[in-house]
Amino acid sequence: QKEVEQNSGPLSVPEGAIASLNCTYSDRGSQSFFWYRQYSGKSPELIMSIYSNGDKEDGRFTAQLNKASQYVSLLIRDSQPSDSATYLCAVRRPSSNDYKLSFGAGTTVTVRA
Amino acid sequence: ETGVTQTPRHLVMGMTNKKSLKCEQHLGHNAMYWYKQSAKKPLELMFVYNFKEQTENNSVPSRFSPECPNSSHLFLHLHTLQPEDSALYLCASSQGLQGARRTRTEAFFGQGTRLTVV
């Protein structure tokens, strides 16, 4: 079982719509959860962090965490062409020495103008 | 600009060469990471240094050798690489992994080094 799983996409949404991205993780001991955005040819950029169950909103982005079901999601409201990128889910989970940061393979989002 | 700088941005090397990747962070962090990103695969954690001590070596082949002389600098020494080692190598940093905050530390990435082994 993969540590962090995401649908690879591509996820195509029209401009102005809501893009919904999902991520599941295998380790119940995971403590914190992050969403990164990665444009083609660029490095990952942190856009959201969430640590507690529930929703966290930041501008057009909303992260949702459900530890009981072991999933975390990201909603992008009013999607813009500039949101076209690969979104990486990252989970900090216990490892032998500390808490390692593990990544999913990413979901590619394309926003159609 | 994330405050994490990697050099070089691009590197082409032969299988018999020795080269080094450099990472420098200006964020006052105490933990630094090397990740490998290959096409269509998740980011793979290679090494973690926490307060200059290596705390994670994710079964990385010995042809990759990390060095962390201080909390601001991280190197990845490369020798006798294989073509399948071609990838984007990413450095990241975060606050030191200690105490109650260690599970909530956010990691910030450098621009990466695109490595091609020929």
C-alpha cells in the first residue's frame, strides 16, 4: 500500500469552476498534512497546511482533513488558468527516527479558459 | 524566491564523473532534505539532516553521498552515477525537527537541479 495516494488526473475544469483534489494516506499516526503546487519545470511551492480535522480556508483554497477516514482534500474555488499545475499532497508521518515527509505522485489540474 | 537556493540548476555528467550539488538556505532553519523527483513518480526522500545530524537515509545507493557542514548548507556528492539516476534533485529546509513542533514543520523547496547522466 502506498504511503500517500492521489488520483493522477489529469483533472480538467472550466474557468470559474471548483476543482476538487483528494488524497489518502496509510499511516494512522500521521500528524500534519500539506498541499504543494508544482508548475511544469518548477519546484513544489507550499500552498496549504492543515493539522486538525475540519476545514481550513485560505483565499480560494480550502483544505479538508478527516483523520478517521485518513483523507485530506483540496478545493480550488473560482479556478483560474494560472491554477493549472500539478498538486502534491504531503504527509508528515512517524518514521524510525522522527517524522518523515512523504509525498503523493500528484494530481495534474488543467483549467480551461 | 523561497529562501532556498540550489546550484547548479542544470547538470550533465558522464557515468565516471564526480560532481556535487549545493543547497543553501537563508531561512534560519535547522533541518534540510534531499529529494529525488523522477518522471511520473512521487517525490522520493533521500536524506534528512536535523541540526547537522543525518536522521534519515532512505536506502540510497552509496554513489550518492550527502554532506551537511552547517545548518545553512547541504551538499550531495555524486560519483559513478547511472543513467537511471537522471532526475530533478530537490533540496528543502524546515524548522528543526525537535520538540512538540516537529510534526508541524513546513518544508520549503529550492528550485532544483536537473541532472542528466550520460
